[in-house]
Amino acid sequence: MKMKSYILLFFASYSLSVFSQEMQEGYTYLETGEYLQAELFFESILEGYPDNKTARLCYGRAIGLNGKTEDAKTLFTDLLADYPSDFEVKLNYGESLLWNSNFLKAKAYFKGLVEEDPKSFPALLSYANTLSNLKEYEGALLYVNKALAVLPGNPNALNSKKYMYLGYAYQKQQAQQYDKAEALLKENLSLFNNDKGTLLNLANLYLIANRLDDAKATYELLAENLDSKVAALNGLALVSHLKGKNKEALIISQKAYDSLPILKNTSDIKQTQERYIQALIWNKKYNQSEELIDALLKEHPNKNWILALQATLNIYKSNFKNSLKDYNRVLENDSTSFDGNLGKANALKALGHYDDAYKSAENTLTFYDNQKDALNFIKNLNTTFTPFYEIKASYTFDNGDNKAFAINNIVEIPFSTKFKVLGSFNYRTTDNNVTDNNAASYDVNGGMSYQILPNATLKGTAGIISVDSKNNKYNQLLANLSLNIKPFKLQTLDLNYNREIQNFNAELLDREIVMNNFFVNYNLSTNFKLGLFTQYYFTSQNDDNIRNLFFTSLYYNLLSKPILKVGLNYQYITFKNQVPTIYFSPEKFNAGEIFVNLIKDEVIAKPKEWFYELTVAFGLQYIEDYDSQSTYRLHGKVGYKFSDRCLVNLYGTNSNIASATAAGFTFVETGLRFKWFLFNKPIFRK
């Protein structure tokens, strides 16, 4: 009997050994990630041994890792019912919760397993990964370190730890806690020396924080590694663009683009093609970029990243309607697309659909919480519709011994994206010690502006000016009516009527000269840096005089950041009656000049940044049939933006062009301007 028992035990042990050897093939499939083969293998094993625990576990892992997560969860639930105290079964059941994204349930479950066996490496690592999925990164790092204490150097745990640091840093970045995000990424680099993913995240953080020199240094470090050189070049091209060095950006991008034939990583290929086309667009090489986009669309129809490039090209070419169509196609493919949602917001803003632009930007934030570009877009749009107060004090003098001091106050209160109320109060004194003449005036104006169509805005103000001069005291009606139209892309047209009093000096105020100005402004921009501005005035005065004025300016944009343009101006003026003893009124006046204009606009200046403008012009003027006279015109402005709500600037102008003042004198004007936004955002937005 005893001998029979030994024989049975021998055959049982032999069978288990053979069975284990038979399943080794399936274990190999699982270890090498061939989950479909593993699924088929263990399915066949279970046909012969349906109750085998190991085969059931392995089959459950195979189908779970092959995407059949619900089936795997059901299988492990059944196993847990059969083996309620088996720790390995418990671990696999917990992992099935992770596969099905039941993170809250998994958190409580793995916490229990860790308490049951504090030294279980799989339990500790799974609990850490669960916390990481819940973005509870401090706890995740605590438990992954505990797992590494059990199995030091385990590659799976180290890999998890690296991505926990990346996730934690991204969380801090989204909260705009850039210093903390930087510290986490640098700590990650201390553990994983020169890790490509960490360096790319660090460079991106520096870009977002506008630390462009740090971003450049990080990309240069990446470029030292051959595997990451192309990604580094693409990043360096972007840094150059953000610094306003678009030619340099194209040169760098060209280096990466030239390496396309030897690139194997599809992500690098895509990013390099994308950056190169962007660099062409930044440099206004629109035909070349369009050819490349068309070729890519033929090869990869309806791919979002290519459609986004086409939309960007249309934005730069001011084809905003086509750009909107492109972004709508992107969103049809993927409603969560960042480029699609925020790009659409920009296109809508350019088309004058401001309410829809707000909606699209806010939709971006539903998918990308606290995203900086979307927040900045909304902040900039808010500035357009936030009530503000502006005051300007100026002092003017000329070589005719006229002096003037003026204070101008402006208030603008938008009640919606379409409607705003306008108001102003202005005070001016002027005197002449030689003629012993002086006058004072103040005027009050009120009105409104209304966007009647996305491309048309009507604006009107009316008011009263009260004048008290040496020989006269009177009130007069003031009026201003304008219609701003954008008839076609890159074009604006202003139709204006303005009723004003000739107020340059005391003598003119004394004469109560009312001017009714009818004028048209037309501006044409192009995609090849040329621009044209043209203006025509017809003025009817109550002294029975009529003025015609024509002005045109042809200019060329040399730079976009800061704006630098050079050009030619021409001006022609004629008056019906010549009254030179009263005001400058030639029968014919011609003037031409060459000018250079340098601008860093206050709109693009960031808080705690300076902004400026400088114009220098020289030319000739011809009054009647007299010989030509040389002319000059100098204008400068420098200001400081204290915050998003407050700025101040000084300015000065000096010109000897006869048409620059009503009296035909050389004059100088200096002034101080202060602008304050009354609230943090528009009053009509919650």
C-alpha cells in the first residue's frame, strides 16, 4: 500500500512538471508582449484543464492585456470567488481594475493589499501606479520608493517613477507653478541622467515660462545626443521664432529637414515636416509651404496635423474664412483637438465673431484645464472689451509764439462684444505773448459704437464745445460719425464725418471757424510686405472756404518684431480761398517725404515691459509756385506697462511741415499719457 502511494506521488509530480513545461511557451508569449498568441495558447490549455488556476490566471492576463478588459475582470472576479485568500489572484484582480480605469476602487483595493503584505513588490508598485493615475503624485512617489526598497533597481518601478515625476511636473506647470515644475524635472534628471523625455519636458516648460535662453540651452544639451538631435533642432527653431529671429529659425529647421531621408522614428519625421513648414510660413514663403502641405495632404488625406498647418497658412495669409473651414475639419475628426479649438478661436476673432471666439477658447479649456495659451487668448480678448479710462496732458509751442496746454480724458465702457458707450472731456488753453491773445476751451462728448456686421462697425459721438477767448465767447456743436468696414481680406475702409472747431491757437478760436470734414481712409496690406494707406478729406468751413486734402503712403515692412517699416508719403492740399494772414490756406501745396518707422506696440508688450515708437522723416514741400523747402518730422514715444491694467507713456513730436498746423508754423508737442483698465475683465462676462 505504501509502495502504491509513492508510485502515485511520483506520477503526479511528473505530470505537474510536464504540464509546467508545456505552459512555458505561453509564459514566453506573455513576457514578450505577444498577447494574442498567449490568449490562444492558454485558451487551448483550458480546454483540457478548465479548472487549472495558473492557466486561468494567465488567460485572464492575456485577454486583459489584449484589450478585453471587462472579460478579464469577470474572469478574475470568478477566480477570487474560488480562491478568496490567494494573494496572487488578488493582485491580478486589482490589476484588472486598473485596466478598466476603475482607479478609485483600485486605490482602496490595493491599499488593503499593501496593509496585508507591506513587503509585496507587486502590491506596492500597483498601488503607486494607481495613485499616479489619480494624479496623487506625492503618494505615488512614496509607494514607488517603497517598492524599490523591496526590489532595488527594478526597471518597471524605475520607469513608473520617471513618469510619475513627469506627471507631477506637468501638474505644477498647468497650475503655473513653474519653479516647482522645474525642480521636479531636474530631480528626475538627477535620477535618469539626460533622459530625452525629461529634457524635452523641461525645454517645453521654459518655453511656456518665456525663459527662452534656458529653453535654448536645454535643446542644445539634447542635441549632443544623436538620438535626440532632430527633436532638439526642431525645438531650437521654435526658440528662434519666439525671439523674433525667423530667418535663423528657418536655417535651423532646414538642417533637421535635410535629415528626413535617414530618419526612422515616425514622430521625428512628422515633427520635422511640421516645423519646417511652420518656419516657411513664419518667413512668408507661402508658395513653398503650400506646395509641401498639398503634397502631404495627398499622401495623408484628412490628417489633423496637416489640416492645422493649412489653417495656420491661411491665418498668415489673412484667409480667415478658409482657416475656419480647416479648423472645423480638424474638430470633425477630433472634437478635443487643441489646435482645432484654439485655432478656431483665433480665426473667429479675426473675422469679428467675438462671442463665438470666446466659446471656442473656453471649449479648449474644458479639454486642457488651465492651458496657458487659451487663458492668454481669453485675457487678450477681455482687454478689448474691458472698460478703460485714459488721460493725456500735452504742451505745444511753435515758432509763431503760440503756446498751448491741453488735457484730454476718454472713457470707454463696452456692454457687450458689439456695443460700447463712449465719452470724453477735454480742456485746452492757448495764448500768444506777442499778440497778447489767449483763449480757453472745453468740450464734452458722448456716443456709442456698434458692430452692425462682423466686418462693419458704426461709431458716433456728439458734444458741445465751449470757448472763452479775448474777443468772443460761444458754444458750438461737435459731432463725429464713422463707419469702419473690412470689405475684403487685408483691406480696411473708413467713411467719416467730423464737425470740429479750428482750435490751434487763440486767434483761430476767436474767429469761431467751424469745419465740416468728410473723409475716407483706405488701407491695403499684402502678403509680400508692401502696404498702402490713402486718405482724402473734403472740408467745408463756415467762413465760406473749402479744403481738399489728399494723402497717400506706400510702405514696406522690413521687420515684424519689432515692427520696422520704410516708405514714401505724398500730400496734396488745395483751398478755395487763400487767407494766409488767418490760417495756412494755399491754392496748392505739395509735400513728399521718406520715412522710417520703428514700433514695439503697447498691445503686444507684456506687463513690466517697455514699449516704444520712433518715426523719422525727411522730404520737400512746395507751397504755391515757390521754390521747394526741406522738411523734417520727428516723433517719439516711450512707455512702460506696469500690469495688464495700467500703462503710461511719454511722447514728443517736432515738425516743420507747413500742413502740420493750421497756422503753418514749425511746432513742438510733448505729452504724458496714462491708461487704466477699470476692471479685470469685461463687465458683461461672469
